[in-house]
Amino acid sequence: MVGSVKLNMWRSCAALRTYRSGDGDDNAARGGDARRAQLRSDGCAASNWEGKSHPRHDFTEVYEIVNRALQRYSEDRIGLVDYALESSGASVLNTRCSETYETKTALISLFGVPLWYQSQSPRVILQPDSNPGNCWAFRGSQGYAVIRLSSRIKPTSVTLDHIPRSLSPKSTIASAPKEFSVYGLEEETQKEGLLLGNFTYNQNGNPIQTFPLKVENISAFDLVELRIQSNWGHPEYTCIYRFRVHAVELLLGASLKHVATFRTTASIFIMFVWWSRKCESIDLFQSQLLRS
């Protein structure tokens, strides 16, 4: 994937240099215009390169744009820490999530008789693999999942991932969530949490969409609940590919917690050393009494 992105960007660089140098014909110029439009769609501001005519300067600047694009892609594509990432310690509470939709696609069969059906668990929404089909599907258009975050944080935004239309076999994403809400929970047994925001996933927008939270003076939470209210028209199930939670971690609180733990451990160690020396003194006194 990274290789194809780099190849496309390098082609853009070549076309742009041809366009700037004026060595190509009208077709090359039109190709340069197309590549400039592609660069603009990739998030490269026009002000960064328009109005400059030196080919070497253009090449250096576009090369930096390529590197920045590749760096952003390597940073989980959005450059934000995900506190709902399973590999970092987050988890889905299996006792508080919707029923998984069982797809009738046989994974193992014997003489045409299906023996085992494959279905993705809710855990998949906390994993970075967003290939087509690798999603959690629940029955109907309404569902929910409660997630224990990797750290106690004050959430600032959430991100919902889905596949683009171009990767869908039918060129539609009717199973994508549409309207959804996010709640903050203090503990597992809490039934109704604090509403952090209501959002709408745009099926015609970017496959990865980030939604900032607008709640002021938000509290810190260990758990969040994702509630899906509707999808984009699929009558049987809704698919969630990935859900992310972003925040500024409570570094000060964490530091104080570590300091308190260190003090407790140090106190226990000092008491142990003191008691050991006291026991040695008692043993020495007893040995001297026996000798006398």
C-alpha cells in the first residue's frame, strides 16, 4: 500500500516537473494539470507550489510533500493516538454489546455440508486491519458496544472507519453506520453514561472520519459506549470496521499516581530493612547470652 502511494506521488512529481519546465507538449501540460489537481485532492495546498517556476525548487518541495504524506500514512493515517486500540490495552466488554450477526458463509465444509461459520467478534473494531469484510456486523440498524480504554483520559474526539465505495463489490456501503452517539462511563455497571456527542457518518466522505467532541469541562473516563442509531439502508445488518478514541492523556494524574506508588513501595522497603536489622540485633543478643 505504501509502495503504491509512493509510486503515484512520484508520478505526480514527474508530471509536475514536465509541466513547469515547458518541455512537454499540450498532452503533457494537461497531464500536469491533472496531477496538480490530484496533489490538491491529496491535501497539498496550492499556495505551496503555485507561482514557482524553478524545476529543482519544485522537485524539492514536492519531495517534501511526498515525505509528509508518507509519514502521515505511517502514523495510523490520521496522526492521533488511539486509546481504543486493542494492542495498547483496550478491550470490548462482551457482556455489554449487541448480538453479532452470523453470516452464512461456510469456512469449513465436508462433502458440501458446512461445519463451521466464520463471524467477526466485536474485538475487530479495536484493531487496525480495515480490509473489506474484516468488520463487526450486528443485526439490524441499531446496536452498541462498551469499550474499556487503555488509559483513563478526557476524550477530545472520536474516529469511525469504513471501507471506501471503490473497495465494495457492489460499489455501495449501505451497511455503514449513519447516525451514532458516544457516551462516557465511570464503571461497567453504569447503565446511562454522559452524552459526549451525536454524529453522522457521511457515506460520500472520507472513509476515515474524525468527529471532535464539543462537551465543555469533560470528565475523565475509563470506558466509552458507542451507540449506532441507523445505517445507510442495509436491511439486515450494520458493519463497524474500526472505532477510535482520541484525547490528551492525564499525564499529571498519572505522574502523581506513580509517585504515590513509589512512596508506598519505598516505605515498605525501608520497614523491611529496619525489621531485618532488628532481627539481626535480636539474634546477636541471644547468641551473646548463650555464650555467657
